[in-house]
Amino acid sequence: MNPSLIHSLTTVISFVLFIGICWWAYSSHTKSRFDEAARIPFDDEEADIAASDANKG
């Protein structure tokens, strides 16, 4: 195989993979899962605040 053909195929495959990942990330099927994951740091913070309030009181 010609090296330039291999480089071209690698570029096309990488581009298609990139578009596929973007489509998956922005699809409506994964929105609820990503929203839940985005709240994880705040859930931990609220649990820590509740625990420290319980220890004070």
C-alpha cells in the first residue's frame, strides 16, 4: 500500500470517529445521564454540609 493512501485513510477514519463521538455526546439519549453526572460534585458538597451541620448540632 502506498503511504499516502494509508495517511488519507487514517484521516478519514479519524474524522468519521470524531463526528460519531460528537453525535453521541450531543444526542438526546445521553442527556439525562450527563445531567446526573454533572450534579455529582454538588451532591457530595450538600452531603458534606449536612454531615457537618449534624455534628454541630
